[in-house]
Amino acid sequence: MSHDVRLLILALFMVSSNHVAEISAKSSHYEHPRRSLHHMPRNSSSDAFKLTTASSQGENQITHYCTYYSGEAAYFGTIATIDVYDFGYLNKRVSTAAQIVLGNRNTSNQVLAGWEVNPELYGDSKPHFFVYWTNDGKDGCSNLDCVGFVPINVATIKPGDTLEPSNGQKRIALKVFKSEYDGDWWLHFGHDVNNLSPVGYWPKDLIIAMKDHADVIEWGGITLSYSGEISPPMGNGQWPRSNTAASFRNVQYVDKYGKRYDPPMGGLHAVETHRNCYQTGVFRLQVQGNMFYYGGPGGCTS
């Protein structure tokens, strides 16, 4: 999204052998040199995740969503595989993303991760890996633009890096979880949910309202445009009516002991802000991996 609206999520990391890797990785972490803070409020879609957006230019920003969000409960993490797409070119004043979000009940504290195409922020129309956090429900920070998310120096990718889709599409797997070892919220990245590596963490003292757990989790797509301008594609620009549309796959929760588990049947709620431009497919609980399709061509001007 623009400097004024930034777009998350993940799962729990455990198992005693993983604890060793986590301890080793954390002992060699570094804090990235900090730049000046850019205030970038983001929105998420459910009523439980409502944030206020404001444009520094005073223009009317329009945000659209196609997401699934959980019921309110105590959550310790999530995991999912997300399709990534390259659109070739987007207007500098629009952006599109797919994200996972974990937050507290009133949205004052959130952490997000995913991919986005944001020409204003990155200076190109390529998909980029991103992270974001807020601890006041209004202003926040993306990637490594300010104090907050702590990357580790052994990570294979860092926030803000370009994702290069093969033949226009690839998949990334993300996991965000509250570590039983140190209490921080860790982010793991890979291309397979069974083969992930740590990227970094949000310190538990950064997001106080999520010190014990998150209250809500959200998965889906988001776009930003301005009033009177044409909104960009979401996902890969296709309607979620076939297996060629963009998807979230292997969607699960992770409990405080590190065990993955499925969302309950009927336990997730869909949000679509403009069905003429974007839609969300049915959430499918299935043995080969829980999933849903989402997206659309865009073209909205309001």
C-alpha cells in the first residue's frame, strides 16, 4: 500500500529440536540500522480488525478486502501458503497485497506479513515480501523502516526483498507464532510449510496487548486506490471460481504447544467489501490442505 496505508501472519514454532535452532538463530541476530519512522496506518477487514486510515495528501483512499477471519479466542499462531503474482505494471498510486494478520480484539496491536506490489513504496511493480506492526491501532511501521521487527543475520530473506515469481506465479509459506521459549512473536518463511526458516521476530514488549496471545487472525487480499481512480487487481486478477485463481493453502492454527490444528467447520467468517470487483471463494477443509481462492480484476472507482 502507500506510505499511508500498509498491509500479515504466521504460526507457532516448536518441537524441542526446533528450540535449538531458534536459540542458535536468536543468539546471532542483529538489529537493522534504523531509518526515520514513516507513519503507515493499515486497515484489515473484519469489525474486530478495524483501523482508521488517513491520507497525508488529504485524498480519499479506498481500501478493499477479500478475507477470512477467525472468531475471537486466544491464538498463539498460524501457518499458510500464499500464491504470489507479478502484474507487470501498476499505477504508482495503487497497491495490492496478500497478507496474514494477528491482532488483539480492538486492533490496537497487530503484526502482519505477506507480499505486496506497491510502486510508491518500492519504486517498482514487482511483488515484495513485507512485514508490518502497530501498537496503537493507528500508526505503524513496515519492513525495517524503524525500530520494531528484529531480523536475524542468518535469514535467507529480509522484509522488503523482491519475490521473483517463476512464469508469473510462485508460492511462499509463512508462519507466525508466539515462541514458548522467549515469548516473542516469530516469523518463519519458506516455500513449503514443512520446510521453513526464521526471518526475525517482533519483541513481546513491542506489542504489549499481544503479550500473552492474539485474539483474532485474518487471511486474505487487500487493495488500495484513490477515489476516482481504477482499483488494481487482487490475487492474480481472476475470479475465485476455478483452480487457476489465487489462493491461500494449508491454512491452520498452531496451539501454544506447537501442534497444528484446523479451524472448526463454520468457524471462519468471510468479508468482501466490493463483490463487483473482488470475491472470496468457499473455505475448504480438506485432507490435502485447508484452502480458499480469492481475488478479482479490480476496476472499482469507489
